[in-house]
Amino acid sequence: MEVEGFLPRMGSSDEGVLSPTTMVLYTPGRTSGYPEEEVKEGIRIHFLGGAEEVGNVGCILEDKTGTRILIDYGLAPTKPPRYPKESPPVDHVIITHSHIDHIGMAPWVVGNHGATLHGTTLTEAVSEIMWRDTYKVSSIEGYPLPWDMRDLDAALDAWQSHDIGEWFEIGAWKLRFHRAGHIPGAIMIEIQTPELTLLWSGDLDTREGPNVVGAQPVKCDILCMESTYGGKEHPPRAEEETRFVERVKEVVSRGGVALIPAFASGRGQDILRILHKEAPHLNVHYDGMGTRLTKYWLNNPEHIRNPEELEKVWRWARKVRSKSDRKKALDADVIVTTSGMLDGGPAIWYLNRLRHDLSNAILLTGYQAEKSGGRQLLDKGKIPIYGNITPIDLDINQFQLSNHASHSDMTNFIQACEPNQVLFFHGDEEARKAISSEFRQKPKPILPLNGNTLNLSKS
């Protein structure tokens, strides 16, 4: 597909630099770097993206039976976006969860290779919203997207959902899903080939969260483990939630509005659950894409921790559905809204109107990527608002309410799975080195690279 405009130069030392160019992103069957030779033994693991980076995940698994799958196919929503390398032909793609860095490029695989998408009922249900939002953002910001609306429509018809714990077959392999604890509907994948058992962690959290139960270990020969927070520990969840709620109360008690930017799928719903439990007297308004996603959560209660409680929370929160609702929300105690990194969405509209009253405050509850609006706000006290770099003098607080496992959580999980080899992906160089240093011989640590091929056996 030809794309004219600004495109990141992928795989170079200038990655992340905008380059005015016209180029072909992918030419199906001609620009894939995947090996053509047959697998002799064990399992071949080939990362198209997401090996030595957070997000942008895509990985091919294949063995000598000719069984081949792709796990996830996302894009990193940075500025500019990062795309995985082109996927070779595949008939089956397993999507671990609905975040765009894992699902964002799936329509391309369906449109070009006719693949079937496998996932949970909730991931299937929210996929259309996620893909349409990706298409909208790429159009507005002028970034290339290799798939079009015809591919999106094909992808919506390509889903085959599976229950947690249900065995199903792809080629010579048996597979089943386990809860990953990251967000509702997120899964780990247990794969039994004729030679070995592999566990793919997906994005994982072993702790119980407001809306999820934590991931449980699964015995395996090879463990492919995300490493986002390698070398880092989280504060105790209960203590951080208390600190967050107390700060919200402080802002409200001085007559201010607490503006809480939150990711649409996961963090926003967590914040509502926390506030409803600890401060139900507050007037809380909820805006953005999360208002639509939450309806699908409620329709798939089997993926929610205490779904009846989420129903109560949903009736309690004031949903913003119109321009007039948005204006009324300016008089609320709390506004929870997208985008979580202050890169757009209603959060910018609210910030532009709340920034003049110093009794208001901004409470960041998620990771703020480099070059994101939230990162600029933390580092420089300024943020782009409708094209203008605008100083913000409000109080800014950040809270660690991550839905990824910490360093010690990962270590304990890995040991409990008892693998012979552990492969660390979905982490930067520092994080992967930190977590891999915990293991010397068994399990043997492996640090894959994008575009490189690994051939691993059971031992």
C-alpha cells in the first residue's frame, strides 16, 4: 500500500523522526523478512515487533508440523506511530487483549491473508471501537495506516471467540486461554505442540485489581514473559489507592475540580470503582471513549471481577453524552476522561477551561510516554492545546496504578511456572536486562530482538 506524507523511518537509528516520503509500508508476500526454510525441530519464534520495546507487538510461532500462528499485531500509538514488520501469510491470529499496541494492525492481516482472529468475547466486542478510533486518529493526524475500512469490516467478521479454560485446536497444536489480569478480557495463551508446552503471558498482572482477578502460574517448558516493569516495583496497591483518593478529596475540599485523564479500556473503569468505594459522596462525571467501551464490559460479565459492583458504579457515575453534559461537568467534583496521556480527547477540552482556576488539579494515573502531552506537562509544565504550547500552573500529581506486574511479581510468577527457558519481551533494554539478571541457568533467560529468529527446544 502506498502512503504519501510523513512516515517514521522504521528500524533505523533515526526511529521516531518524521520523514516526508512516499513508500510502500507492506507488499504482502514480498516485504516480509520471515524465514522461508522449514522448521526442523522445537519451535520457531520470530518477533515482528514488541521484543525490545513496549507495545507494537507481533510474534510468529511455528513448528515442524507446519502449524503457524501470529500472536497479536499492534502498533505503538507514539508520535509518529511505530509499526511492526510485515507479517508472513498466516491463517490464525491470537489477540491477547484489546489495547491498540496489541490489536491495532489486525485488520491488515485479515484483509491481506484472510486470517481468523481468536480471542475472548470481550476483546471481540470492543475491537470495532478500538479500530475505528485508530482509523479516525490516523486520518486526523496524517499518519499512514496500512489497512482501510474494507479490512476493518473483514476483521469484524473474522472473529472466533473462546472461553477461558476451553481447549481448541489450530493445526497440530492444542491451545487454551488463561486470565492475564491486565484488563478484563486479557489472556495468557497455553500452547501444547507435539514437542513442548509454551506459555505466552500477554500483558500480565498477578495482583487483584478493581475489575480483574490476578494471573495464576501455568507450568510450561518455555515461558514468553512481558517485562514492562523489569527492575521496578509498584507501591502497595491499597496504599496508592488511598493516597489517590485523599488527594481527590483535598482538591474538592478547596473548591476545585480534580481532572483525571484515564485510558478508555481499563484505567478509567478502575478509577470509577475506586472512587465509588472510597468516596461515593463525590459528584463524578465520566467522559470519552470509555463510556462506550464500558457498555461492552457490562455485556460480558464473565470477564469482570464482581460485575454486580460495576453495575452499581455505572449507575452512580454521571456519563457525559453531549456538549451540554460536558459544560455541566465543569461544575463536578471529579472528571474522569480520555485520553490517558493528554494527547487529545475531551481531556484537552476540560484542561483548557479548568487551567485558569488554581484550585483545580490534574491527577495522572497512568504511564506517560515520551513526547506525550502528559510527559510534557510533567517535565516542562506545558502542553499543546489546539496547536498552542500552553503553560499550565495547576497542581499536577502522578499515581502508580499500573495494571502490569512489578519486578518481584514477575520473578515469583516465573519461578512458579517452572519453565526451562524464559524469553523476555515487551520491555525496553533496561527493564529486560534487570529482570533477566534474576535468572542464570534455570530457567535460561533469552532476550529476543525484532526481526531475529529463535529456534527453541523443550530443554
